Amino acid sequence: MSVFRALVRRELSAFFQGPTGFIIIATVLFLIGLGFVVVLSGLNGQATPMPVTQVFYGTYFFWVILLLIAPVITMRSFAMERASGTYESLMTAPVGDWQVVLSKFTGALIFYAILWLPLLVCSGVVRFYVGESAVLEPGTIFTSALGVLLVGCLYMSLGCFASALTRNQAVAAVSGFALGAALFFTGFFSFFAGDRSDWLSQLARHVSLPNHMESFSRGVIDLGAVIFFSSLTALFLYFTHKVVESRRWK
Amino acid sequence: MIEVQHLTKHYGKHVALDGVSFSVDPGEVVGFLGPNGAGKSTTMRILTTFIAATSGTARVGGDCVFEQPARVRKRIGYMPENNPLPLDLRVSDYLGFRAELKRLANGKAAERINEVMEQCDVADVAGRFIGQLSRGYRQRVGMADALLAKPDLIVLDEPTAGLDPNQVRSVRHLIRDLAGRHTVLISSHILSEIEMTCDRVVILHDGRLLASGALDELMAKANAVVAEVKTTLADAKEWATELALGQAECVEQPGGYVHCRFANTTTDDVRETIFASANERGWPLRELSRLAPSLEDLFVSLTRGREGGE
């Protein structure tokens, strides 16, 4: 366990040793702030039955931040180690392949979670000024945070997989973005599918990330969504492990 | 400590290693010698469990590097080629991180880190970022990491590459100090390095084993003899062929002399034979000496023989 802890600490510290981590945090902070300003100015003077979180996830800001930032967080995880050569020292130390994969994933996920903390502050500000506790209930905040974390798990695992495939960080970021965008836009087709019941429309509805997030933002824990995010995360971590392991294939 | 049998590694159609076999006893300092692309780093990567071989077996301390990589990794300290280090960490933080990965007990880790920093002469830069260090210091930080867990086997891939003569000397002393307490495998294409630090040598060329054995035994084969006789170049060449003492080089010298260099790949002292033969022909002989054998002579003669045979 101490080895895993050391690896996670190393991953996290790497974000803050240089300017990269701070630039990512500043960018996300700006985009979250901008998103909230847009949401609130849109709602100004209007009554809405929806929680603020649901309104926020209904805008493009959340998804733009997710799609753009996730590959930037994960691009360095394996690609940079490979490019600098430290990957060889790491993989010949007494650590297991799974330990390395999970620690890189966990480090990226913790950093991702730190990025979304300002969202809680923004929610608190809204609640303070609106003065109605019904606007933002703790339960809704919790389920929204769970949703953000689950979608983060999926995108971090996907990014780690993309990073494990190459030694070039730019290639890792672009391929991570392409995979993430493909997943997002596949689900996006569900909006056009309407009530059609063909398998393609059903698939689009099933993988629609905004659909899954909507239930979380309403304060509902949708077990189907939890299984969806968890299983896809596990699948991409498995793929990442296979890529890491492939160096020892005969 | 190391048992390698018929090790082969293919990268697509390229054969990086072709049936290499050798063994290393505990406490030995063994040099891995060969030109670039000979297969030294590939062999080291296989032994340190980083990559797998296409076929063959390799054991470290009795543990198979393919079947029991976790056990092997606990036994080794490895400094890869070019000594890659995270430039954003301080020396002490990096060694602390590596100590955790190598499962050094918390109480003992700090003590051991100080020990290896003293041993490798990096204690004075403990608080500096690795990215700010000179190449020599970085090399020693890499060696400190390799020594950290007191491993049975220390594998150093080109440990003196890019160092200045003083730094080379200090690394050489450090490696010699490790003899007996650790088994050390060093790769280099700098022959004098291997000569000065190793008991045994394994010579690779084009992925194949060229020679392996105790340094003295191999050196005895690089037993060149030089003779300068007064005759014509054509007669000298004919004479060299008749003597059949391995490859011979004849070069004309001022004053009608010819300088003949006999490779002599046997362990015999052939000076008497050469003297008698020159005397019999009535040729004045002004020099007859055995050259101090060097690994370079051995390496050149071995690789030349191989290339000639292909």
C-alpha cells in the first residue's frame, strides 16, 4: 500500500512541480466561473423548477471543460515517462503493472477532483444569494459530485489508455480528446433519435453521457449510470494494463 | 547469480539477440562489451525484467526473469542507458521516492539514503533539483538509486558515458568497491573501462556472443608479437605466411627494415620461434617484443574474424 501511496503522491506532485498544473487549474476556474455567470444571467428574474446543478450540466460548459481538460490531465501519465526514459526505471523497480496503472489513474482522478472544487463554492454563492435551501440541497450537491467523479473516472481511464499507447504527449492528448469526443458525440445522437426504437438509437441513448449526468444533477443516483461509468472505466483500465504489459509479450 | 541460456530477441525482422548464453557468479564484476547495436542494452533489459525475450531462458539468483519478475526486481538495482531521472525532483526526494518503491523500512530509509549519497558523493547536492545538476552528478544519483536497496545484482548500462576523466575515475573506484559484496554487470563500449573494473568479460557483436571468460584468459589470446627484420616487404609477407602465427601485418620501415605484427591468438610465447626463423634466413633482427595485451586487440581480432567469416 505504501508503494501505491508513493506512486500516487509522485503523480500528484508532478502536476505542481511545474506550471502545468496551475495553468490547468486557472483555465478550469475561469471556464467554471464563466459558465456560472452565463447560467445565472440566463436565470435572472426567472423562476425555474430545476436545481442549479441541473441547469449547469445542461449547458455546454461542463462538457467542454471535461472534453478539453481530461486529455491534458492524462497526457503526461505514461507518454512523458516513456519519452524521458524514467518509465524503464519505474517498471524495473519492485512494483507491479497494475500498481503503476492504478496509481497513475488515481493521481489523475484526484487532480481532476481538485479542479471541480470551485463548482462547490459557486453553488454555495448561489445558495447564499437566493436564500432558499431548496435551490441547492446537500443531497443534490452530493449526487452531482458523484456524477462528476464517475464521468471523471471514465475520462481519466480513457486518457491513461491513450497516453499508454504513445511516447509523445501531444499525440496522447489529441488521441485522448478524439476518443473522449467520439464517446460523447455517440451519445449526442440520442437527441436526434427521438422515440425511435432501432438498436442504433437505443445504443445512442444508452451511451449518452448528458442523459446519465442529468439524473445525478437532479439528485438521483441512477444505478444503471453508475454501472455504465464503472464498467467502462474498468474496461479502459484493463486496456491500459494490457498496453503496459505488452512490453513483456514474447 | 545470472544464468542465461540461448537468449534470442527479435524486433520484427531485426534480430537483436541471437542465442546468447553466459553465466555470472555471485560477487563477480562482469563487463558487457560490444559496439553500439551489439545487443548489450537488450540483454540488460531482459535481465532486469523490462522486456521479454523471444526465446531462451534467463535466471537471476535462481528466479526466472519471465516467470517471477517481481522476485527478480527485488534482487536488482538498475541504472538504464542514458540514466533517465525525473528532473523536477530534488535528489533527496527522488531517492526517498525510490526507497519507498523498493520497500525500504521507514526507519532505515533515511539512514540508507544518507549512506548511498555519501558513497556516491552526492550528499552536497541533496537539496538541489536533479535538472540543475551536471551530467556527472546525475550519473552518480543514478548509481545511488541502483545501490539503495543493497541489491544482490547491480546492472549499470554505460555508467561512465559522457563523464569527464575525473568523474570516470571516481565511478571506476565506486564500481571496484562493490566487488565481492554485490554482483555487478556493466556495459560499455569503452574498452579501457572494462579492463580496469571487471574480472570477467562477455563480448557481444551483432547480437551474438563473441567471447566470454576470465579477463586474463581472454587477454592471453590477444598476445601480439612484433618483429622488425631487414628484408624486402614481399619476403617478409611470405615469411609471415609460413610462420602461420595468426593474422600478420607487415609495413616497410626506413633503412630497409620491415615491421611485422603477428596477432598470435594462442597462449604460447612465440618469440623463440620467430627469432630462430629469422636467424635461419640470415635476416638481421633489430626488435622482437611481445605487446602488452589489451582488450582492444582482442576485440578487434574477434570482430574482424567474425566479419571475415560472414
